[in-house]
Amino acid sequence: MRLPVSAQARLKRGNRILFSPQDECLLPLALRLEDADCRTITLWALSFAEEIARSLAPCGDEPFRAVFAARTWAAGEITMPSARREILACHALARECGNAADAALCHAVGQGCSVVHTVRHAMGLPVYELTALALRFGAEEGGTAIAARTEEYVARLNKFASRDRAGEIWAKFIV
């Protein structure tokens, strides 16, 4: 299955980011995110950020440190400047990565961790992760991976939305 037409066009132009939050393939997620609360979106984003960080282990431990910092920040255990340092270090790792796909994944982790600051970062995670998938699989085969992952985004968001919240510890700024 081929990449979406918009991503193919961006790939041909040599864009570094191949997806946009307004792309049709991300519309179901964008609509679902509009209905979700901050805690649900934070859990969702950090679960994907952690998963992506595992795939980046050969690149360094910055992605793991960013996810840990974001989780502790969301729990109110550290302050925003401490977490921001780790998140920015993850973004900086993108410049040192050996390939564009890994660089995009570093940015995906950074965006996912930044959801603790504002849920407006939520769409940044799939934009960068789908870019990485498109770069890895190419225009001809990437569409299958993209379709599967976009379905997983919505399914996992629904899972976190229906989760029992008893016992969760949150910082006061996360409502």
C-alpha cells in the first residue's frame, strides 16, 4: 500500500516532515483527541513515547531520560525546567542520529513528552513517527505501516480514556 498522496508529495519535495496534523490519515485521531481530557492524552502520549524510546536505544539514553522526566513532571515530582532539559536533550539527539528516520523518532519522543506542558503537542508525536515510518518503508510500502499505526493511535487513546483512574498521582497543573 502506497503512502498517502500528501506524504508522497512532501517526500518528492525533500521535506523533512512528511505529515501534517491536518492530513486525512490523522483526522480520526485529531477528532478523538479533541474529546479527550488532559490526563488521557498525557498517558497516551507517554505510552507511545516510551515505546519509541525503546527503538532508539542504540542512539543513546536521552529518549528514555526524556520519558522518565516527563512522567515524573506529570506526577508533580519535578519542575518544568528539569523536565524541559531532558526533553530538549532528546530533540538535540536528532541532530546526531545517523539517519533521518531515527531523527524523526527523537522528535516524536520529544513531542510526546511535551504533552505534559500542553496537549497541543499531542499531534506532533504521530506527525514525526509517521514521517519515520514513511522514510523507513518508502513510498510504495509505507502506506500499510502508516494505516496500522494510525489505527493503533486511536485504539490506545480509547483504552486510556476508559481506564480506571483510581490511585493515579498527578501534578496539580494537569486537570
